[in-house]
Amino acid sequence: MTCPESSSDIDMNTPNDACQDGKMDTRDAELVIARKIQAAMIPHNLPVFEGLQLKSLYLPCGAIGGDLYDVVKISDDVLAFVIFDVTGFGIPSALISALAKVCFSNHLRNGFSPRAVIERVNSEIIRDVSADFYLTAFVAYLDLHDNRLTYSNAGHICPVVYRRNQNDVLPLKSQGTFIGVFDNGFFEEQSVYLNQGDCLVLLTDGIYRVFSDDLQEGKILFEETVCSALKDGKAENLINIINEKYSAKKNIDDDVTAVVAEVLTQSRKNLIKNKLGFADDDPVYLQSVSYYEEMDRAISVILSNMDKFGYADDSIRKMKITLTELLVNAILHGNHKDFSKKVIMGHVIDKKKTVISIMDEGEGFDPSCVPDPTLPENLIKDCGRGLFIVRHYVDNVEFNKKGNRVTITKYHSIV
């Protein structure tokens, strides 16, 4: 049997035993319709995110199964994952899967708490479904700003994070009861940070059966395969290997579902920190402004921190003037008052010094070409005064090569 690589490749033809003398009996016809409906609920196109590669695999057992998954774009920085497995097979399980898919879709966009999503879905399933059916599920939110994965597990087998630097897998363990069993189920919420090169692998237990009839042995073999497939390769390598093993194995009596998310770059937060001239491990506080009206709020955060570390009132006053001048220049001259563009500001403040970096989205300029406002011929010219004040109010001023980023340093002088 040739297995589909993704949901879009699912074979929609009638099962072999569904036709007899060119006619389908009623039950077989219903199975085919149910299978088409369920296949339509599988994502045919996964969201596209810069710095992230997504691959999926869906191989239903027989005519129809109880597994479903989804990957939902919440914002430009956040995406949500859900994968679940309904007990049993056939039309009843497919109907429960469809109901669960709708429930999860309704709640995934309402917040960033996987636990809250599962709690709400649990309440709805208990209300609307017979106690004869239950499901396991795993819900997670990935914030690409800092590559933080927040997740909750409702009795589902543990997804894993492949750590490329260690060539090892980290099971995402958390406590949780089944969905549809207890009114007040317990669902623990955990979080982990992903690094460049790491892969998140979501799965259902049918994958273990691809590797062995014994689930425990299958789990071990699967995790070994994750390490070997992803060590020097991409997410699709793992999907292809599972496909090949599925094709070679007969009589697999469970659905096989997987979603693999590969982190291609460092977190967006670290990328911004690097652009501002900071190191990955610097405790940088990041802010952004687009309008003049937003400047006071951003500046007050810095001044409050300086006050907390005991900087003199005069230093804080001069810093307010300095930051006002630099932000106005960034919005006015850097971004040319294009308020769709941002001015990014990052700062690190401690008891020794304050370091602030400000970067606009403009073409930059050559600070050496700014005229000296103290020269007689420039006294009546309205240029260079702001930068002159800045250089006298802080201890160090540095521009990047492009000229669209300035970094200032103020040392803490303790009397």
C-alpha cells in the first residue's frame, strides 16, 4: 500500500469491500461519506511561519478513524497545536472527533492557556456526549517571540521535543485526566523553551504500532528513530520514515497521526536583541513605538528602573531629555513619520550602568556629517543640536554602520 505523505494526499476512493456488483450497501456508503467529512476536517495546508517548518501525517485505520489534529495561526508570533484521539473506530468515533474539532477550534483563539482550552472542551464533551466515549488530547501554544512552548495534556501519550544539540528527545510530560470523564478534571500546564534546530513532534499511539506490536518497544524504537532521522535532516525525513514503515507493515489496527514542527532560527526576541547590539543572554527589556504619543510610556519604564537602582535625579532628568530627542529623531527622520513602521528600543539597567539601544526602520544616516551647532556658521541653523545635547548628557554614544541604530551608555556615579 502506498501511504499519503500529508492529509491532502489521503485516498478518497471507496474501500475494496465497499462495492459488490458495482453497488454499495447503505452502511458502506455511509462509511465513505463519513470518511470524506473527516478528511475535510484535516488541515490540508498548514500555516506558514518564518523560521518554522511544519510537516504532518495522517493515516486513518480502515475506512475511518478517531484521530484528528489542527495547527492554528493565532497571531504573527503565536500558533496553537492540538492533537487528539477518540476511543474506538468507525462512525461513532468520527462523529465525536468532528464535535471535538469544533470545540477545540472555538476555544483555541480565545486565549493562550492550553489548560483553559482543555477544561472548556471537557465541559462541552461531558454535556453533549455519552459517557461511553472519551478522548485524549494534547494542546500547546508556541510563542515565536521567545520560542516558548506552553502545553497541557489530557491523558494523551507524551509528544517529544528533539534537542538537536544533545541529539536526544525530551518527553513533554504533564498530568491530566481524559476528556469527557470527570466534570472537574485535572489538567496541568507546563512550558519549555525551544532552541534553533529543535523539533516538536506530536503523535498518536498508532505510530508506536508502526514500529512494534508491543507499545513499549514501539515507543523506544520510535524515539530512537526521531534522533536518527532528525540529527542531520529535516522534519520531513521523520515523516518519510514513518510512511515507509507503515507501508511495509500489515494489519495496523490504529490511526497513525503526527505533526512535526522544526525551529529553523533562534527566537525572534534574540534576533531583535542581536540587531540592537545585545548578546542572547543579556537581560534586555524590549519595547516598540510608532507614534509620538507612545514615547512617554516607553521612556517612563526606563526612568523608573534607573530610579530603582538609585541613579541621581539629574541623571534621570537628562536621560528623559536624551530619550525624547532620540525617539523623535527616529520617528521623524528615520521612519519619516511612516507610522506603520516601528522604532525598537531595548535597555539593560543595573547598579553600574544603563545601556539603551534604539533602532528605526529607515535607511540610516552618517552621524559624522551632522554639523557642529556650536560653530559660528551653524548657530542659527536648526540641525545638530539634538545630537549635541545627547553626546553631553550620556557617557557614550555609538551608531551602527548603517546609521539607523544608536546605543547610549550612562554610568552610575555613586557619591
